[in-house]
Amino acid sequence: MTSDKDVWSDPAPARLTVGIVSAGRVGSALGAALERAGHVVFGVSAISDASLRRAATRLPDSQILPAEDVAARSELLILAVPDAELPGLITGLAAANAVRPGTIVAHTSGANGVGILAPLSERGALPLAIHPAMTFTGHDEDMARLGNACFGITAADDIGYAIAQSLVIEMGGEPVRVAEEHRTLYHAALAHGSNHLVTLIVDAVEALRAALAGPGLLGQQTIDDQPNGLAERMLAPLASAALDNALRRGPAALTGPVARGDVAAVAAHLAALEAVNPRLAAGYRAQSLRSAERAKTNPALLDLLEGR
């Protein structure tokens, strides 16, 4: 095992004894990535049936242990619990003196930096925030996506940043430094760009299904409410191109009636969407207003969208 002195002085330890609390979608994926890099995940905390299955599949050589036992034996302790559970877990581990001085303790919360780990830092742990900027499904694609993901890392000092950077690179990700005071803003930006994108696409699919309902062409798939149907296939290349253009070209990628300032077309859209689902129409109005502001478009369109 690596000594406490080695952990503190070597910014890129070659092999660490790793414990994970808990074996959820994120924790199990990171554990598997760390094992591929040569570290040893000796134990995980897993309670639910889903977590136990993930541990058995992704970390078959790891023991299932209580959280305090995992913490006591770890050189690198990964806390991969939901944000709401993190403060209580940290307080409980500190009160039980479960974490040895010199242990590297990393949580995976996007919204938190290292300040939340203060109860353990005060007992000699080295605190890290290592957040993969990626959505996890619990399926095989998680591991492949880690290789293309950026990780937002925050540490208390340069040694911590060096360790976090090395761990992320070993897992195949790209480390990105996030200041402690900007963690909430960082997390809000990621949530806005990913979670709200899901809502936008699902809303668009709902409207498109309504538009395509009825008799189709010979051999055409029937429109229903099941995912991955004709509406999704029709929208997919357009949405993918729009996302690619936005990331490559910024606001210049805006096209369509809002960017053109076409008041009549947007008013017609709102009326059609209102007939399908008033909440869907309200979402279209709000997003169109933001798009119109970005495009600096026709003032009359802004008036329409703001209800003036």
C-alpha cells in the first residue's frame, strides 16, 4: 500500500487502493475506469438492488461493505452519492473518524467544491471535487462516454489539483479547473445545456407526433407515443446539426423564423402549439424570446413574444 507520506508528496501515485460510496451510475463507472488505469477498487458501498447489480457487473472483484468500512481502508475515497446526501455522509464519516489522515477524498458533485469536505479536511484528508460533465444511464455507453468527457475539478492547493488532473487523465477524461466560488454557476450552466435540452427535444417530438398523426404513406410507421419512432428519426438529424452548429459557430448558428424576425410565422406557430398543449406553447414562447434577444431581431417580434 502507498503510505500517507507518499500520497501527499507524489502528485501522480501509480497505484491506489480505492473505495467508493456508492455504486450508483457515476460511482461504478468511475470505479471501472480507475481499475482500467491500474488502481484497485477493493470495496464499494451498495444498498439498492440496482447498485448491487452494477457493482457485480462493473466491479466484480470489489467487496460490498458499509460506508465506514470502505472509508477506513481507502487511500482514495470516492463519494459518489446524490448532492442532497453528501453533507450527511461527510458529517457521519467525520464523526466516526472513519477517514484516515492522508486519504484522498473526492466527491463527484457538480454543484459543490471542496468546502463541503471541510469536516474531513480538518482531520487530515486531502479534499477534491471531481465531476464528470456527462450524463450517465447505467448502461454500457457510460464507459465509452467517459473517454470523451471533461471533468470539472476543484482542489484546495496545487498538490490537490495535480492529483485530480492525473486521476482524470488516467480515466481518459479531460480535466478542467473550476474555481471554488464558481461551482454553482458551472453546475447551472451544465444543467441548463443538458437537462433543458431533453425537455426541448421531448416537447418538439410531442408537437411533431401531433403533426404527423393520421394516415401515412404506404409502409410508413404508425405514429404512437413510444420512443425512437418516426418523429424522433425525423428530428434527429436536424437537432444534431443545430447542436453542432451552435457549438461551432455560437449565436450565428440561429436560423428560422425567429432569427429572421418573421412575426406572422411565429404567431402562427404559437397558435398551432397552443392547440396541442398550452404548456408546450408557453415553452416555445419563452425560448423564442431568448432566441430573438440573441439574434437582435425585429422589435415587433419581441413585442409579440413579450405580450405587449
